[in-house]
Amino acid sequence: MSTNRMRFTDRVAIITGAGRGIGEAAARQMHAEGGTVVIADINNERGEATAKDIGGSCCSVRTDIADPESVAALHNTVEQRFGKLDIVINNASLVPYQKWEDITFDDWRKILRVDLDGVFLMCKSSSDMMRKNNYGRIVNISSNTVLLGTPNLVHYVAAKAGVYAFTRALATELGQYSITVNNICPGITDTDANWETPHHEAFDLVEGMQAIKGRAKPQYHVPSILFLASEESFWVTGSTVVTDAGHTRH
Ligand code: 4PL
């Protein structure tokens, strides 16, 4: 799934949570196509290691997307180092499997704070930078669980549904600056985050429901993410691409 095209030459991008998983896969391909990629991960060791492995202009800035000061510092760094921001991929999130009976209000708040408030804070600062150049691509990573009501994830589903609806509303507001705002709804994916809590039977259950059989690797979402991050998608905004091998057929 390689491409000879260089769609991101002279483009500056922030990808949150790109130390690993889907964000890392997107960072690698965007860099391969000429993009300047800033990895914004709360796990600084992992972010730095991935940036170093990607090489070239790729760098990492430790970021807590739920902390307004950390998000402001990230954007200041990008402004100072690169002078502009073209693309943000809001990929970072917590993926907590918990039964409804076990979820406390503190658990709920923790997930909403990172998975929804974090996307708000990032979009706020990023769109302020993009507006100056009348250009921008915001790609939010939601989840196909918002279409399914997947069990053991009610706080996560609520946050991701917030991201999904917020994406449409923000697209309406930012169209006047030629900033597009779209989202991806991946299905279950073979990532570290997904293996950190025990629910391994979920992969087999989901595979049974997919139109195309197999287990999603992070790279499988990248062509759709990078299409929405590229100039080519200028006529697409407020939209959703569901990358789940036909699990939901949405
Ligand atoms: C179908 O985004 O899309 C489990 C965990 N199952 O995080 C997800 C499905 C999970 C999903 C997801």
C-alpha cells in the first residue's frame, strides 16, 4: 500500500498520540510523502523514539491534550519551529474497557476529559493557527463504536460520539476559512491500546461480522486518514469515513 506521490511537501502537521498505533502509522506515511510531522504524545519516551525512528524533520513534543497549557505550549513550539500549521490529526485517546456496573463518575470524567475535551482544545488552538493562512485540514479519529453501541465502553462511546457530532458542527464554522473538518470511524484494530485491557474475544466476534475478513492493522486506516489530510479532499467537510471492513456497513 505504498504511493509514489508526495502529497505533503511543505505541509506542517500535528498528529496526537502518534508515538504508537494508528497515529504512528499515519505519521510514517505522511513523512514518507514529504510532510513535516510533529508527534504530540503524552508518553514522551515513546513519542521521541518514534520520531527518531522516522527521522528527517519528524519531531516529538510531549503533550497532554486535556491540559490547556500543554496544548498552548505545543502550538507555540510549532509556530516557532515551523511558522505555520496546515494539518492536525486528533488521534490520541484512552480506550478503557469497563462494564457499566463498574464505571464510576470519576471514570466517566477521565475519559470525557481526554477523548472529548482534548479534541476541543486541540481544534481550538489548531484552527487559530490555520485561520491565518486560510487553509487547514482537521481529521478527528472517532470510532465505529458510536454506530454500534459496543458494550463495556459507554464513556468511550459517548466521548467518540461527541467527537463525531462536533466534527460536523466545527466544519460548518470553519468552512469560511477553507479549513475542512472530517472524521474517521475505525473498527477494532490491532494496537497496543486495544491489548492493554482483557477483551481479546472482541476481535473474533467483530471479524465474524465484517464483510471483509481479517484483523485490522493500524496502517489499514492510513489511506483514508491521509486523503482527508491532503489538499485533494477540499470538497469534503463535515464528513465521515468508516474504515471497518464493512462491520457496520455505514
Ligand atoms: C468495534 O474503537 O471500534 C472495540 C475498542 N470494538 O476501541 C474501539 C470496536 C473497540 C471498536 C473499538
